[in-house]
Amino acid sequence: MTYDAEANAAMIYLNGRIEPGEAVRQQTVTLEVADLVLDFGTDDMLLGIEVIGARAVISAETLNAAEQIG
């Protein structure tokens, strides 16, 4: 998982980093306090989940343990 504190966004990778062009479809799930963007590959396999508004739905402990980017 990576976390950008300035953007308050986390990326959860399910099968390693997503290469450019690997995610061909996205589905957004809107929550009251955050948005989840599900990234899918060509075979409809879920590759990762971007969490926009991460501090509202992921514990500070988990975000602090993530790879910090940004």
C-alpha cells in the first residue's frame, strides 16, 4: 500500500504495482466520507483500490505503515 498524505489518498495493490495501461476499467464506489476507485485488468481481475479521503476510512496506524509518496 502507498499513501500520499498531501492528497489524502492511499493505493492498495492486490497483485503488485499496477503498470501503466494495465488497469483498463475503473469503478467508483462513493461513500459518505471517501471514494473508492476499483481498478480492473483486461480479465476483469481486481488489481487495486484507490482510497480518496483515506484518513476517514483507514486507521492512522495503517497509513503510517504504508509506503509514503508525494
